[in-house]
Amino acid sequence: MDTNYYSPTHLVDPAVIPQQPQDLIQEWSLRNLTLATMTTEDTVKFMAQRKLLANSSTCEACNRLRTIHQNPAKTDTIIWECPNRQCRSRKSIRGGSIFSESQLSLVQLLTFMSCWAEEYPLSQCNKESGGMAEHTQTHWGLMWRGLCEDWLIAHSSQIGRITLDNNHNIVPKIMEIDESCYMKSKRSYH
Ligand SMILES: [Zn+2]
């Protein structure tokens, strides 16, 4: 168990994870993001707090919460493991996340994602995040674009430029969906 995490079974305190979508809307400069993710541990906590990684893992066979185990040989440095001695099933902390199939470090993926949301050219997203193969850069560019498009289609009745009122509630303004809306919305939904 790594004592730097919240508990043996949770990466961060569940109370710090926003429940409302509007509370996940945040502005991060690249510099502040870098400062907040200086270590792998910082990065894991940052991502768990923003629902980019699951905060806990349940062993389906035993119906028990897995615990955090050091796994220094692996990029993420920790892994989930079932506490049942007869089971000991393991799962990557990326399990079930969009990052589960990637070999890149979480901080690299997070940096790339942030640069993409800032509308940097893909080559610059690649450079700022530490470098990756061109086909990997293309894969992640298409991935984020596809996810945003899926979300926009699923929420098509509410699509508009989102603004926040004084109580930080989302105030959607309905607008007609067309190509230009998709482009505006990409900028709106960081
Ligand atoms: Zn188990």
C-alpha cells in the first residue's frame, strides 16, 4: 500500500470528486498543469479527482474493493490488487478508462489532451507532451475529436454555447446544430 494515496482502496478522497458536470469545467494553463502533475503520483490523483481514472476498483469475483499496490516496474507505479489471498486478481489503474490500451505515461496523455483542448496543432500537442510516433499523435487527435462529437450528438437538444451564472450553474443557450456549431462547441467544451 502506498500511504501517499487517500486510503488502501481509494486514490483520492471521494468527497473531492465533483458530482456536478459544471464543477468539472476548469481552466488550466499548461504551466499550472505541469506544476500540478510533477510526479506520477500527482498525476494519478489529479486524474482520479477529475474522473479520468476510476478512484477505486472492485474485484468482480469476490465483490471486494481492490487495494493499491506498488508496481514500480510499470509506468503508473501502482496497480489494483484484490485483498482476498485466494484471488489476488490485479487490474491496471487505467482499467476501464480511455487510456487503458496506451503505453504512454499518464502525464504525457494528459498533457496531449490539454494541448488538444487548447486547439494547438497536433504536432505541437506531440512536442509539448514529450514526443510520440506520428500515428499515435493522429490516433489521439481523432480520439478526442470523436469523443467530443459523440457527446455533442448525445446532447444535441442542449447544444449551445455554455455560460455560467453567478452560482456557477450552467446556462445553456440553444442553437441550431450545423458544422459551425460543432466547431464553436469544440472550443466551448474544454
Ligand atoms: Zn478477488
